[in-house]
Amino acid sequence: MSKVGRRVLVVDDDDAVALMIKETLGRVGMTVVHAPTIETAEGLFAENEFDAVLLDGNVNGGISNTVRFLGKMRKSGYLGMVVGISSCDHSNGILRQHGAEHCVRKGLVVKKLWGLFNPIQA
């Protein structure tokens, strides 16, 4: 995959967090697509290719839907980066157990994402 024009799916029911992520990653040339629900994410994931997925641990109020979606992504053969984002270390731990490569506390999300994705553009 080329380094320019990478696409990122942000699955988060918090519009403010999604907007911060979109603005931050947009600065390094990434296209960010926001899914406020797991159902929306499933449709977008089925119809598009993404280089990375940023996945809130409690979308729609529960970790079980998030884990189910993460499992579906991995079973489909998705090998891109998955970053769990949650305000709860417990949820981030569960996401790591189910295939997320990185997990970030929501309060640190912009700083951490800048560090994860900015080197891609270098």
C-alpha cells in the first residue's frame, strides 16, 4: 500500500473524539471515515478497504458488540492495524486479547495516534 492516501475507519459513538481523530490524521494526509455505530462500521467495512481501524471499546454501550466486530474483521482476513480506544483500561485489555495491536486511553488518543501514524508518512 502506498503511504499517501491511507484510509482509516474510526468506530466511535463520541462525535467529538471522532472529529479530533479526523483532524489529527488529516494533517498527515489520511482519509478518515467515521462510523458512529457497529452496524454502520460493518457496512462500511464490507464495502471499503481500510489501512487501519480505530475501535472504541464501548460503541453502542457495550464491549461485546465491539469484540464481535473485531472478530469478524479478523475472520475476514483483515490484516491492517487495529487500535482500541477507550476511557477504560479494562476495555482496552479485552480489545488487545481479541486482536487489537495497540490500545489507547481516550484522554491520550490524539497524542498517541500522532506517534503511531506520523512515521508512516516520513
